[in-house]
Amino acid sequence: MNESDLDFYAYSLLEDVRTYAEINECDPQEAFAGLVLEQLASDGLTEDANVVRFKDHGVEVSGFGLSSDDRSLDLFITSYSPRADDTHKINRSEVEATFRRLENFLSRSLSGALTKKDRASDLTGMIQTIVDSYARVDRIRFIFISNARSVLREPLSPLQFGDRQISRDVWDLRRLANWTASGSRAEPIVAEFPTGLPCLGTPSTTEDYSVFLTIVRGDDLAALYSRHGARLLELNVRSFLQVRGAVNAGIQRTLRDHPERFLAYNNGIAATASAVDFDEDASGQRLIRRIHDLQIVNGGQTTASIHHARRTTDVSAVLVQMKLTVVSPGRLDEIVPKISAYSNTQNRVTASDLKANAGFHVDVERIMRTLWAPPSPTHDSDTHWFYERARGQYANAVAAETTRARQKVFKTINPADQKFTKSELAKFEMSWKLRPQQVSLGAEKNFTLFSEWLDQQNITVDKDYCRHLVAKAILFRRTDKLVAAQKFGGYKANIVTYTVAKIVHATGTRIDLDRIWREQAISPALAEAITELSPLVQKVITSPPSGQTHVGEWAKKEECWDAVRDIDWTPSPQLDAELTAVDSYAADVEALQKSHVGDWQDLAAWGATTGSFDSQQRSTIRDVAHALANDNIPAGKQLRAASILMKLAHERGFRPTDVDARTIGDHASRDLP
């Protein structure tokens, strides 16, 4: 990247940080940390990244990330300055001093010197996660991120920490800029093989690609996965493994009992690259010394299994065959996904697993570029909401405008505070779909699960869908601001998604999204409800039951959502008056006809025994049972009242004697996770 492009990126980054700070109502330091950690997680460079800033004498940390398999722990420290000039630099001594503060934080966390009593504190949760996972993780990384230009000439050597080695990684302005410029493709992986891999090339090649066959040692493959994690796997395969992948028992048995037969029993892996550096041994055999842009497109299960087995099994005797397709850099984005799709015919990877919902995201992007949003409280003219399907699209679109005047016009039409990413879209949708426990898993895991959910839906992406999507974004972001204003002290992200889900649930999904779109804001009654409800949600989230001491882990559980869903709260008359009407009579009739008389008799008895229903409500339930027994359909008002009682009872633990029967309550709550 040349200096003029780097300067442009430096100023763009300042604007992004200011926008992030405004949207999330936080200071620039926290905004910078949140911005870069979200982006790193979205590209698979870390997992479950959480911003938790703490600074004391000689101690500092900005956040952490723990991989889904508990094998990799990342600790982050960030440094931000509102400067974009080329004299804003950082040298080796400053970087070393920064890493020492992070080392002190880890040391004092493990010794108990930083233990806090407040379970609702993000810092307490981070320290507990570090202490609990430290003995299990294979890899620990210290990652320093700064918007200064680094003058380091060589990478930093690993840090010896007790009996562990901790790698130290620096992301300065130039590295951030190069990474952003790469768009949808993550920072390339360069795999080194000092002893070389003997290879066989195919007889014929084309300008687009060439193919080589080679054998990789199991410990070399495991080391690559340990160093690069799931980022080594092509995006679609990575998503597949995260959603459904478990360590393959058959592969594990072979690795444990017959490692020398692995080459015979296993189909090997398929990989792609943009370039390969070759060498020759003394006999003239061609060797692969270095692979650029390495991605495993088939064999992710094999790779991950060998990595997991290495903890308890010697895999040095394991050999794995690899078909390496070297694709010209200009055709990577076109050809690699096809190789992935066509080569993944074993196991249970389907076409829907591999498409990564590309059509859905392309359609959202296409419509958003032409969909005009009405004026809002913050923008007095029509604007676009900018969907950033691939990282860096917004900055690239700004840069494409050739003059500052044109760039200003673009930003007026496409305000930076109306930009949202794929991971944010998944948060908006899954909060609305009543899955806050899934959102609490973190941006990358939630997006992966959202993608799997998306494959099972029949969603038509049109202007109405996109208008409602924007309304959900406004609801989520406004909730975020209202929660932040209450200064709960920790777990804001969890409180926000749970509050959105609870209010959607409590209103029967009848929040008027069309009104939010028209006004580009939520109503005063809805804002008041969020302010009233969020402290109740916060209390549940930060008060785990006995045996659940970790607030962050509690928020990821179904039981936490059950507890929040059971909060005794109903919409105010003002909010109720503006909710949309829902005609469910036809659905209620269909569900009634599929239920059993005994279900309703059990419900009446349960209501009397528990005191949940009064005599009039029990009478309504008995009337429905009587109508069902005589093949009659009760009046709409009576049926609706009974179906609500059945739904409420199910939420409070009621189950009919015939638990396998499909009841009206099953229908009424079929969209409730």
C-alpha cells in the first residue's frame, strides 16, 4: 500500500472510530477496541472477542477471546490516538513496554491479585475465564493493536511465561490498512516447510490454476492449525465445523491405534493457494518450501482431529495426502468457493452448507444501495442504510469518489452511523427471533448459527424485508443506547440482546416495524418500556443460579433465556395501543383440531392445582375441551383466550399427560426457542 492510500485509511479510521463511539455512546479508546476486535472476530482471526478495558499501575488489558474448543486464548491491548499524520509512530521499546503491562495483567489474574467480588463486572468475568481456561489452552497470544505506524523491523520473539510460550503479535496502522484493503478475504496465511514437501505436479496446467500432489506430516498439519486456528479453513468449511463439527471418533481411533495406517485409511485434504515457492533437493526432486494464501477447502475435520489428538497422542508417524491447487490471485474469489463446493462430497457437507448464504447477502446489499430511508431525528434528508457485505466496502466506496466534495456528498447520502455489517445483521435478526442466548455466544458464532438458520428459511429479500431489517437495527441500536445510559457496569451486550428479545416476546412480536421505518426512530412508549424492562433483565443475567458463578457463561444458556422470559412484565397501555393487530384465528383453529381433549382437561386441572388460573379462566378451558370433544369449534374470542392460557402455562412448565401430543400451545409457541 502506498503512502497516500495509507494516509487516506488513517483519516477514514478516525471517522470510523468517531462513528462507533457515537453509536455505542462510549469513549474513543473503547470505540477503537470494539471496532477492531469485532472485525478480527468476523474474519476468524480470533473467536468470541470481548472488549474489557482495565488499566492500573503497570497493568493493562483491552479485551480477550477464547476459542470454541477452549484451545486458544487471546489477550488484547489497544492504543488509539486521534492522529492520522505520518509522524504518529511507535517504536520497539514502546511495544515491549505495552506487552509487559499485558503480561502483568495475566500474571496477577492467575495469582488472584486482581480478583473482584462483583460478579456483574466484565472484569471479573474475564479474569474468571482466563483462570478457568489457562491450564487447558494450547496457545496463548498477546495482540497489540494501534493506529500508529510501527517502526519494528522484525517480528517480536515469543514470551516465556512460566512453562508456557506466548506469541506476541503487533497490528499497526499499515497492517490494519492492508487487511482492510483485502476486502472479504482475510489476511493471507503463509505456511513454511523448512525441510520441504516432495511434490508431483500435474501433466498439464492452465493460466488459471495448477495442481500439485504431496504428503504432509501430521505434526506439521497440527502445528499449522495450532498457529492459525480455524482461519486455516476456507470460510464455508470453517462455518460448517463450528456449527455441527465434532471431533470424528473414527479418525481419533486411527490416530491412537494405527497412526502408521492413517495415509491408507484417510482421504486426505484439499487445499488452495495463490503461489508456491519451490526448491530442489540433491537428487533434483522438486520440493515445496512455502505456500502463500493457504486455505484448506476439504479435510477440515481431518485437520482439526489431528490437532486435537496431538494433546494426548504422538502424531509424528501420521502422514496426510494433500492436493494443492494453486489459483491465480485474480481468480481466487471465483474459483476457490467452487473447489470447496465440488470437493466436499464426503461426510455430510451439503450445497447449502457451502454457499454461505451468498445470495441472501448479495440481495440485501443490492436493495440497500437503492432503498431510500425517510428523514430521521439525526438526518434531515433521505438517506441510504449501507450494508457492508464485505469488510472495507464502505471505505472503498468513499475512496472511489474522486474529490472531497463528492466524498462529502456520498457520506451525506450514506451516513457512517447507518452502516451495518453481516455480524450486526445476525444480531438484529436473532434478537428479534428470540435467541438472545445465541447472540451472547459472540459475533462470529452467532453469525455461523444464523447462517445455518437462514438455510432452513424461505426468506424473500425484497424492499419490505429490508425496511423491516432497518427497523430491527434501529430498535437494537436504540436499546443499546438506553441500556448504556443506565450504567449497569458490565455485560451490556448481553443485556441489550435479552432486552430486545424480551420486549419482542412480551408484545407477541407485534412491535410496529413499519412505524419505526417511517419515523426512523422508536416511539416514546417503546423507549420507556425498554428503560423499564432492562433493569429487570440485568438482574436476571447478573444473578446466575447456584452453581453458575460465571455471568458470561450463564448468559449463553437456554436456562437464562427461560428466566428472562419468565420475568413478570407486561406492556403499558400506551405501548399496547400502538402494537400491530394479529389475526391468529385460522392458526388457532388448526392447532385446536390437532390437539387432544385430555390436553385441555389437564390444563384446567393444572391451573386449579397451581393457582395460576381463576375460575373463569378454567371455565373457558373446559368449554374448549367440551367443544373439541363434540367436534365443534368455539367462538373466536373464547378460542383466543384459551390459546393464550395454554401458551402461558407452557412457558411456566406445564406439560400435558400425553407429552407427545401436539397442542395448541405448541403452535402458539412454535417460534419460541
